[in-house]
Amino acid sequence: MRYQAIVSYDGSNYAGYQIQPDRVTIQAVIERALEKMHQGRPVKITASGRTDAGVHAHRQVFHFDSELVIPESNWKKALNSLLPDDIVILKVKETTPSFHARYDAIKKTYQYVILNSDDPSPFEANYSTYMPIKLDISLINQACADLIGEHDFTAFCAANSYVKGDKIRTIYEANCTKDKDKLILSFTGNGFLYNMVRIIVGTLIEIGQGKRPVTDIQRIISSKDRSQAGKTAPAQGLYLNHVEYEAEK
């Protein structure tokens, strides 16, 4: 049987989602818990996508196959009893044998949190990026409008990326909102390239500071040149917020 699971995690203490040699990752920890449940038999999980070191997830999705017959609610309880406190399974349900957490995803939403205040907060160090310089939200939102639509986002992909195929992606929504002393940038698209959201955020920060013209997004996209975009924003402010599938529409 194939199962679909939703997991929330704090990425602060992990070398990202994907398994890496001699590194502690989200995938490795979850697979170790599943292995214990299967009496030592390895169980591989496949997620909707990878998150980098220090990046968090509210609702990451993964699937796995198992011959164990366990009520869905018991899967959640059993896994959470074996996982550390910074990784929490929110839901497990049986799904179709053909379901694929990555290839069946039709939309993903990422959020980036900026602490835009005079003083940093020791409680936010791992969960937002501190920016003491005031940012113009109206300029950021004007620039966000130029991200929406289907574009070749080569300029917003890490130069050392090994992405196969083209770098054309569609952004459905992009905006910046303010919640007290935090700015929350939200992006919904059909897929994202390596470091794409963080590079976009780094560019929007420069626009919000007045260091770039508000129309610069169009020029950067047209250039297809990574060096034309802004710096890559730090990882700790980024969250995979939601993954949408056809059946949820």
C-alpha cells in the first residue's frame, strides 16, 4: 500500500531535507523511524521537493510504500513517538498506488519571513532574517507583479545548479504583507528552481531599499543571467508553506 504523509519541521538543526553522507537530514531521520516500525527493513520516502539546510516546512508532503496494515491515525502516533520534537507528522493517509508526492504536485507555496525592526530578536534568529533598514512594501509589491506568469527564471537560479531541462516556471501569486514588525513574502508557483525563492527575495529586498528600480525584475528575467539578480537571502527565513494536488482542488 502507498501512503501520503504531511510533515512539519524546524530545519535549524538539519543539513536540509535530502539524505547526505554523514549528515543529519530530515529524510534520514524519518526513514530511520519507518525502519524501526518495519523491524529493520529500509523504507524510502519521496517528498514533494527538497529544502536546504536551515529551511523550514509547515506542510511538506511525502509518500512511502508499506505492507503494514495500520489505521491512519496510528501511523501518525507511531511515527511521532519515534521522531524528535522538531519533526512532526501532521497526517498520514492511504493513497493510490500511482500517487507521487513530487510529480503530482500542481502548486507549491513558499513564504519568506523578514524581521524588519530596529533590534534583532534572539528568539527569531533561526526563523526569520533580520533587516534593520526599513523596506518599502509598496515597491516590493509592484515588483512582485512582474514575477507573475510563465517566465524563464534562469537569472533566479543558483549558478551551481544542475537542473535538468528548461528553467521555465509559472508563478501564480507573489506578494508582500506586513504583520507587526515582520514582512512576509509569499510565492505560489507550479515549481521552483534551486535557490529561486531566496534569490528573488534578495532582489526584492534591494528594490525595497531603493537600490534597484522597481521595474528591474523584467530586465533580470530577460537577461537570463544570475549575476544580474540580487544576493541569495539567508535560509532561515524560508518556509515551504503548502503543496497542492489535483484532488484537493
